Amino acid sequence: MLAPLQLNGFYAGSKPIGSSNKWIVAVIDGDLLIASDNSAGVGSIAIDIDQAESLKFFRERSICIGQWQDRDCEVWELIPEAAAIDGFTRVELRSVLAKSQDAEFSLICRALQLLDWQVKHKYCGSCGQPNVVSETEHALQCHSCDIQQYPRISPCVIVAVIKDDKCLFARHPNWPENRFSTLAGFIEAGESAEQALHREVFEEVGIEIENIRYVGSQAWPYPGQLMLGYMAEAKTDVIKIDGVEIAEANWHRYDQLPDVIAPPTIMAGRLIEQFVMESKAKYG
Ligand SMILES: [Zn+2]
């Protein structure tokens, strides 16, 4: 077998390579359980399998999620009682993602997305018989009608809409008063990413956009999204919010951003960071 590529330590393989040691990503109800002595460090999400031995008793499900730092890596879904074991700390998912760099971010998203997918696809959608986990790939199989289900990934677009030295920030109705972000939405069946961008921005704030630029992508585990990040220029600066998906939207200059915005580890924050960097170079 070929040695896995070194993608900053993360490799989304579906088969184990048979390494002599393993890493474990431990999940409890969508939160992570990490080794307490690693709680402040980067790259601390995976637990050495020797250290994870005491968690085995609480394990409900395990899936090979590929390789992490040259070793096979599994996600273990644990019952909540595991959080009481000495030497481990339960941490909330969002707070971990906000601090994680790309490779670790991907590892966490993969672990959670595969668990969620298996739990929610126990039965064949066509005939209702129980699905069986494939032994050769990440697939769920129905033997009675020969249908295979693969992990469901939902592509979304997220975009920093820019007008000269300002960027558009919006607040969802269920967010706190001072939290703002860039616009985002699911790509509809049949749409291209570009069509989704034009539609979402127009529906949410009544603005037409042009000069769309792709920035990058990132998995987002709520539960299986793939965020495609873009910058775009607004044709006008007149905002007309829909009042349903968006409660409030405003233009902010690059040196007068809202109080609470996403960190640059998350795609929204990365787009904002890029807007600030480009605006400083142009207007600063
Ligand atoms: Zn079936």
C-alpha cells in the first residue's frame, strides 16, 4: 500500500494502514473529550490509544477515519458517563473549532460527520431494511436492493460582499445583538455555486453582486456542510433585508468592524481577514 500523503498530518482515508499505534478522537453527544494534560495545546484533540484504554468501556461505536500524524485514527462515540473518567476533559465543539488550525479542524469535522451520518442512515431509504456498514469503504449498503449510501455532504456558499472600503455584515434573528457575519446559504439542487451566490445575496439583502472571486473551502460539522468561500463586489450599497433569514445588515469599513465576528480559523473569519488585508493595501 502507498504511504499516505502528508497533508499537514491529516489524511481522509477509509482504510487503516495498520500502524503499530493509533490515535483516538473521542466524542460525547457532539462534544469532544480530550486528554486534560493537553487541554491548552494545539494538536491535542487526538488521544494516544494507550491513554484512551480507560475509555473503551464507554464506547458505543468506532469508525476508522483515516490517518493522523502517520498513524491510523479512529473516532469513538462514548456514552456521557465517560466524561467523569480521570485525566479527560469534555470540551464544547465550537470552542475547539475556533482554536483549531486547518488539519486538526478537518480531522474533527470528519470524525463528527461520519458518526452523524452512520447514526442517521441506519435504514435503506428505498426499502426500509437495515443498512450494513461496508468493510471496504465509507459506505452503508442495503443488501436487499443493492443501494449504497455515502456520507452526505451539503455544499454551501459563504461570501464577503464588498463595496469599496466596506464589507456587508449581517445578523441572524436568533443571534445576540452584537454578533455579525458574512452572508451564507445552501446551494440548491441544480444550482452552480455562482448562481447560489447571486441568489442568496439578493434574497437576503436585495443586492446584486459582480466580480466573484473564490477564496477557499472548509468542512463545517453542523452536520455535514462544505463551505465554499468567496469575495464579491456589490453593484449598489442599498440594503433591503428580508427580515426572516436576516434581522439586520450593515456596511462596515475595514477599520470599524462589528464587535463580535468569527475568528480567522473559520471560513467567515478568513474572508473578513482577507477583506481587511486587501482594504488596508488599497485604502490604508
Ligand atoms: Zn433497500
